[in-house]
Amino acid sequence: MAVHYNEKLGEILGLFDSLFYAWNLNNHNEDSEVIGYKIEDKLFKDFIVISEYLKNNQQDMDFFFNYESKLYKAFIKLDMMSQCNSIEEYLEKIQSITEYDIRKYLVENYLNFEPSMKREKIKQVTNDSMSVLHFIKYINISDKSKWQIFCMLDDINETISRFISFIKRYSLFYYDVYISNKRLIDERNKFIKDIVNKEDFNSLIAKIENNIDLKDYNSLYISFSYFNTYKFYIEQNKDTNTCYIILGSRNSLSTQYIDPKAEFDANRSVLKNLSDETRFKIVTFLLSGEKYAQEIAEMANISNSTVNYHMNHLTLSGLIFTQKIENKVYYALNKDRLQRCVEYLMRIFQI
């Protein structure tokens, strides 16, 4: 398998990460505090600066970067992004996204609410906008999110144009913020790239393989997004036999390489999550393999929204992988993260 480190991929994706996290900073900050993380001061200040800038773009931000609906993700295609050297180049490629692609994303994005839907039914639902609207009507999301989806489907081409126009305007400001952090970003890119180039990267690949099967993939692309904090993002494209892994600022895969304080914070987060009875049940349930949200809800006797709440915290702590395969979301246990926590305790207490 060919392994590639693509700095530009993280730079471009970082623009969309910066918008989502800055606009939803209160939600993100609360999630981080619950699991024992504190957003780094410099990054937090960057988010504040960005959110201030975005106040003049409230309509576009509420529409595309809503914390629940996340419509902007319909335009995040890592296979296309990995081929680009700039945001401008990627925005040109976005124009090739078809109406069917948008409908397919919307249906598959909300499949956690309807895990029993068969592939044949998915194809049927995505054939036209009215079928998608009928499907969304019965999904357990807010009326605001449903209305945003309706508006998006009502004129998809206009929505794409509106999105591109907004991103073009924001990109100039984004690069000002990005350049102000370039030294730090370059250092982290070099740090991770060195790991990729070292022989011990094989062990890193082995850890990933504990959770996703990379044997069938011809290529693995790895990148780093400064504005995507505490976690990493995985996308698999079975059509091209390619897997993409985007590492966040303090992702669990590289925690062991950072510093003692980061290692302490990461392991404290794991233990804090395991001390919650519901999350402990979820972790033990996932020992048998990856699950849909509905399966977890039935096992723990909780609602889908409560499942999402717990899974967000487990993901942020590194205990859970959120895997996206063809826009379909699965949850899987990161057994290696558990093992590293146990090893950390044994080393600290000299057991």
C-alpha cells in the first residue's frame, strides 16, 4: 500500500474546519471541557477572531455550518481535495458536484436514524428531491434543520453557487489567520511527516488496522488540520481503493509522541469517559464490532440524540472511531487507545 503525506489536503480542509468550529465554539468548548480537554489558548483566540469576522455572515453560517445539519459536509470530498493545490482550485471542482451527489449525501448522512434502510431503498430515495424530503420528514432532527435541507434541495445549483461565493470571500481572511500560525503548522506537519517516513510508522498503521481494514486499499493519504481539534477524520473510498486520515491538533494517534502534559490529559479523558456508566456500556458493547447509532440506542435504552451526545465525547477522547464509508457513518472501538491507557497507568504506578 502506498502511503502519502499531503500537507495541502489539511490546509484546504482546515478552512472548513475553522468555519465549523469557530461558529459552534460554545458547543465545541463545552464538549472539550466535559472530557477533560482544554482548547489551546492560541487556537481558542483564533476561533474567537474568526467568529467575530463571521458575525457579518450569519445567514450563510447558520445555513451551511449549523451544528446539527452540517450541510457544508455535502461539499467535502477528500478524493477531489487531495488533487488540489489551493482552495481556489478545489472550489472549481465543487462545481462538478451533481444534484444526485447532494441527495445521496443527505440521505446517507442521516442513516444513523434509519439503520435498517436497505441499499436498494437508498437508491430509490435518492432518485429525486421529493423522495429525499419525504425521507427527511420522519427523521428525528429539528424543524430548523429540515427547513434548511428543504431550501437546499429546492435549488441545488443555486445553493452550490452561494456556498462557493461565500467560501471565496472568507478564504482571504482564512489565509491571514493561517499564515499567523504557519510556523506552528509547519512544525506539526514536519513532525507527523517524519513519523510517516520513519520505520516505526508501520506500528502506527498497525494501530489503525485494529479498527479499519486497510488491506484492500491501494493508497493511504494522511494530513493534518490545525483547526480540527482533538480528533481525526477517516474517509474511505472503495471505488478508488483509497483511505484518507486527517489528524487533528491533538489527535490520539500522535499523543504518545507529544509531551507528558498532553499524555496526562489524553489518559485522564479516557478514564473520565469510562467512569460514566452509559459510556462504559457503549465501550463494552463495541467490543463485538462496529455499530450503528440505533443499535447502540437500543442496547443502552437511550434516544438517538443521547447516543450522539455520548459518542461525541467518546470520539473526542480517542476511544471511538467515527468511520465514514461512502457517506455512511459507523462507530468502532479504538482498542489501542484503551491499551495505551492501561500501559500508561502501569508505567506511572510501576505495576
